[in-house]
Amino acid sequence: MTTPSADPVADGPRRLRLLQLAALISTCDRFAIAPLLVPVAVSFGVPLAAAAGAAGGYFLAYGLMQVVWGVLSDRIGRVRVMRIALIGAVLGGLASVLAPTLPVLIVARVLTGACTSALIPATLVYVGDSWPASVRQRPLSDLLAATAVGTALATAGAGLLADLAGWRVVFGTTAAAAAVLLVALRALPEPVPAEPAPARGADADGPARGWSTLRPVGTVLGTGWAWVVLVLAFVEGAVVLGVLTYLAPALQAGGSTAALAGIAAGGYGVGALLFSRVVRRLVGRVPAAALAGIGGAFLAAAWVGPIVVVHPVTVALAGLMLGGCWAFLHSTLQTWATDVVPQARATAVALFATMLFLGSSAGTALGAPLADTDRFGALFLAALVVSVPLGVAAALARARYARHRPPRAQT
């Protein structure tokens, strides 16, 4: 059983390693599906669009459960929520391994997505509770590095493992990792907020004792800037995570193996890892709006190569630049989400993740008909058309927030 620590930062490196492990395992499970879509479709004798339901269902459940986990996290604690969710993730992973039909696999992936969805938001809120706002983007960038490693391992490793041992082994591996994490989190104490939120009478920040279940949700949705962050997260989810799902299938449609397609698409994880180190050094030196603008430029540039020709080199470069987008743009939006409604931080982060993965599910669903007919060029062109206004809007909105935010939100 975990208990709050009296000193929230003295053992920060040890805590951060456990949080990074949680982020890595969650990301591995989430990104492993992309290079498996074609093998799953072949295994069950169904079109690619049907197999994509396993990814879309996962993302949908991942998004819809965010608020549930966020509210529960406010009531029973960040670590306890992660451990409860991991039990379901293990069961969902085992069901995925044993799935006899595609509908059963989709249900199993929905269950797994609903449970793994608790992990990364809980780690973000944990950081928000434990590190001051002035330095918070640094540990957040460390979490981003862990997700980058998880993405690279999943996209490259899942394809290779599927070629060698079959796609079922991939889901068994992530289920085993979730079981290990379940035990490891016994060593992680509940956080003690490093910066108490402004008092709101009985509704001061903390474990949300005395709050009605929906009060934090109403608080977030009643904040104008929160709506800006949530809308940006939805569009980002659609154009980055949703379309990213089809980088590996685009190569496989041209005859590449799942292993080669996964390795090429794994450029995303490499880019996120490398550029997250750059972002870490720039925090405090470069305005958040500029970081968002740089991320938007990476995002727009990512789609140019695959629009011209789908080739392992252009896909790898697209993945690398999408990783840069994730490091610059997403980390900026993510940090913004931890601060925009501090008195309901867990719920704000949960809603942020909800919109991100609802957008991802929408992007996956909208792209499926184009992918199923091998019109990947049109799919990537649509992504480019959306990417440009997204990057501009994110940079301008973050700059305006910097001028008008409350004094305590200064970073």
C-alpha cells in the first residue's frame, strides 16, 4: 500500500524512474498495434479497414476513460489508480493473445485501452503535484523521452516480433510488462503537492475530499483557456497519432515486411527521444509559444515526403519529424494542461488526454477508407492541410495565454 511522502522532491529521481517505466509500458502497448494491422487482417482474412477497428477501438476507449480515471485519481490517489488499472490491462492483454476472432480481439483491445489509459495521465498529474511550475516541463520532458523509447520499441519491435513469432506474442509481451509494473509501483508513494492551488473554501486542491463527482469536470469546462487546450489536443490527436497509425501499413501495402515497416515508422520514437532532450535544455530560455511554433513546423514538414512517394526513407524521415513535433508541440500543450486549471489538475489532464485520443480515434477512422484503397498519398496530404493551421493556432494561443494568464501560472 502506498502512502504520501513527507518530502515530495527529495527522492525525485527514483520516483521519476518509476513514472517513466509506467509511461514506457503504456506507450509500448498503445503503439504496438500499428505494424500489426496487416498481419491481423491476414490472420483473420479481413480487409485492413476492418482490422483497423482494433486500433480505433483502443484509442476510443483510451480517450473516453480518461475522465473516469482522472476523477477517481482525485479521490483515491494517483498510484492506487495506476495499480487498479494495470490489473485490467493484464487481463485485456491475455484476452488479446487468446482472441479466436477479430470481434473478440477488438473487444480485448478496447478493454486494454480503457485500462492503460490511466497510466500516462496519472504520471503527468503526479509530476504536476510534485514539481513546481517553474521547472515542471523538465520532468515532463523526461516522461516524454520514456514515451519516445516506448514508441520506438513498439513500432520497430512489434513488427519484428510479429514476423518471427506472430502478432499474438506481441500482446503477450505487453501484458507481462504490465504485470511487472503492477508489482514495481508498490515502491512509489502518493505525491504531496509542491504548490498548493489557490484556496476555494472546501474545494482547495488535494485529494478532492468533499467534492461532488462532477465538480472538477465543471470547473475545467467552465474555464475558457481549458477549452482552447482541449480543442488543440483533439486536432493534434487526429493529425499526429491518427495518421501516424498508417505509416507502417503504407509501407506494407508496397510490399515491405512488418519488421521493415515497423523499423521505418519507428523514426517517430527516435525523433521524440532526441528532440525531447533539446526541449529540456530550451525550457526557461525559449517562450512556450515559440516551442509550439517549432513543433508545428515539424508537423507540417513531416508529411511532404510521403505525399511525394511512400518509401522507407520518406517514412523514416516523416516519423523523425513527427517525433520532433511531439517533443516541441505536444510537450508544450501537455505542460499547459497541467497548469490551466490547477484546482482541478487531475481532471484537466484527464480531459486533455480524452480529447487527444478521441482525436486519434477519429483520425484513424477517417483515414481507414483511404488506407484500405491504398490512397495513402491523399491521406498524408489531408494531414498536411490540417497541420499548418494547427501549428499556427497553437503558437498564437500559447502566446496570448502568456500575456493574460493568472500570476501563479507563470512558468
